[in-house]
Amino acid sequence: MTTHAALLLLPGDGIGIETIAEVERLIAFFNAKSNAIKFDVERDLVGGSAYDAHGVAITDAAMAKAAKADAVIFGAVGGPKWDKVPYEHRPEAGLLRLRKDLDLFANLRPAICYPALADASSLKRELVEGLDIMIVRELTGGVYFGEPKEIVTLEDGSKRAVDTQLYTSREIDRIARVAFDLARKRGNKVHSAEKRNVMKTGILWNQVVTDVHRSYAPDVALEHILADNCAMQLIRNPKQFDVIVTDNLFGDVLSDEAAMMTGSLGMLPSASLGAPDAKTGRRKALYEPVHGSAPDIAGKGLANPIATIASFAMALRYSFDLIKEAELVEKAIARVLDQGLRTGDIMQAGMKNVGTSEMGAAIEGELRALAA
Ligand code: IPM
Ligand code: MG
């Protein structure tokens, strides 16, 4: 029996459009293979392209499609073209609405160093070779969404800006469980990063993670680390980490740092997951590359599609339980890198510089060979 899976593709802006096109290649490949699953694909606009067409960063109709889909594959949003649009309609608002309205609270950001790329890292090979970290970033709370969030003009004409860092114990509890669950399938170690030395949210974060550890995951090793120290330790000795669980803003920063250690921001995927549905057990999910829309190279066929393709592999694994297929895609990526194919962002001497679609086609070719 064939199961139908609804995929919503939201390419967005800039290189998102080019990298999602390479994912479509793989979807077509899996659909053509007599597989247990068939992907029914819809597309819609998000970000600046949605603003140009509809005056908003994402329409209600697109939100409804996203809520209905089994998984959303997202490209990237933003670019200088939309620098002047009203704040509530800026391209990023589309992504933030998806995260918030679908309650995608758990953002999984793996930082894996492909052996072939160890020399492309800004750190020494021995520090990053074999690196495999999972950053679990809380995605629907904290300073991104806390109210008040405003700029007010004071009586003397000067201004005051406020963002609010806000966490409930419930929000911390549920993200901590995700981190412990993941650690059990990996290196069985969690670092919880916060700033309890200056922030009340840090104190609560620390307490709740400690409680969840005691009652839910005493078998997993837990260490608390201050977020600034975590940033430093990532550069000093990244392989000491297995799973890092942290809040929305620290997670944003630490995941960029971890991503770059693997050679390029163009390599890393992410998954944003909701809570399992009480009836079906299925989680709402959005998969996106960690990188942005890279306006400087957009439309030129130069972008690295690997992060977006690897995001699709995460969808296969986390939304559809297609573990074997996910591994095949990841293996195909590793093989193409072993063969010396490189987009500009990961180019090294002696390697072959290829464009976006050449890279996508090569990965598809390897996938075909591996699946044969
Ligand atoms: C990310 C991005 C987003 C964020 C932006 C585009 C709003 O940097 O996904 O890491 O800050 O969360
Ligand atoms: Mg970011």
C-alpha cells in the first residue's frame, strides 16, 4: 500500500528558489521509484516574494496549506530589496509566523563535519574531523516573541526600545525532553546553555532542565554551561559536545557558530518540530537550511544546495520515518564531496568547482546508484 505524504514547498527568496529546485529533483526520484510513499507536492510563496505578490510575508491560504501538510520544506527569505517594507511585513515575518502559528517549538540543528570538508573549516582539521553536534534550539519563545516588544518615544523626544525575554516552565520542560530523547539515540550527553548568572529566565531554565533530568532522563549525562562559555568551548574543543539545548536567541547564535565550524553555512540543515499529535502521533514539521537567502549570489546558479537537500533528508527521517532513504541521501552527499565536487562556498584547491544544479544532479546520480 502506498502512503501519500503532503509536502509543501516554500522556496521563498534568493537562493532558496534555486536550492529548493534541487530538492524537487530528489522528490521526483523517490516518487518514480516504487516506494511505499508518494509525495504530493504543493508550492506557495513566503517572504519577499509573497510580499511582492500579496503585500504580506505569508498569506492565510499558504498558512492553511502549511498547517495541513505533513511537512514543509522551506528555502530562505529576505534580501535588500525588502529592506524598507513595514516591519510586520518584512520577509522574516513569514518564517516567524510559520514557526509560531504551527507551534514548531523544537529546532534541531545538527552540525556535522563531512570528512571531505574538514580542511574547509576555519578550525584545525583535528578539532572538527568527525564532529557531530546536535543543537536543540527552543524556537517559539524567548526574546523573539516576548511582549512588550516595542520602540517608544519618550517625553524628551529620545527613544526606548524593549524586547522581552520570557519563558514558562512548560516551554522549557518540553524542549528539555526533546533534547534528552535525542541524546539517548546519540552520545547520551546534554549540555544546557543559559545565562543564569544574569537572567531570571536563565535561572528558571536551569531549574526546569535539572528537574526534567532527574525525573525523566537520569540515564543521560547533563551539564549546565553558561551560554558565553559554550560559545568559547565550541571553538576550543567542539567534540566535547553531543546535544546542546538552549533558548531561541542563544540557539540562533550558537548554531551559526557551530555551522561555520563544519566548513560552510551552506552545508547544514535543520528541522523545526511541533508536539506529537495526541491522536496520530505525527508532529507538524518544517525543514529548512540554516543559511539565509544570500542575495549576493542569488539567481546565479552558484548556491550550495546541500543544506536544503540535507533538510529534505531530515524530513524523510523525522516526518516519514524513512530512515534508509534519509541515509541514502546523506551518503550521496558525502560521496559527491569525496569525489571533489564543490560549490564556491566550500571550494578548495584541486577540487572541481560546480554550480547549484550540477551539484544537485550529481547528488541525484549518486542516490540513483546507491538505491539501485
Ligand atoms: C535562523 C535565522 C532566523 C532567526 C531569521 C531569518 C529570522 O537567522 O533561522 O537562524 O533569527 O531565527
Ligand atoms: Mg540564525
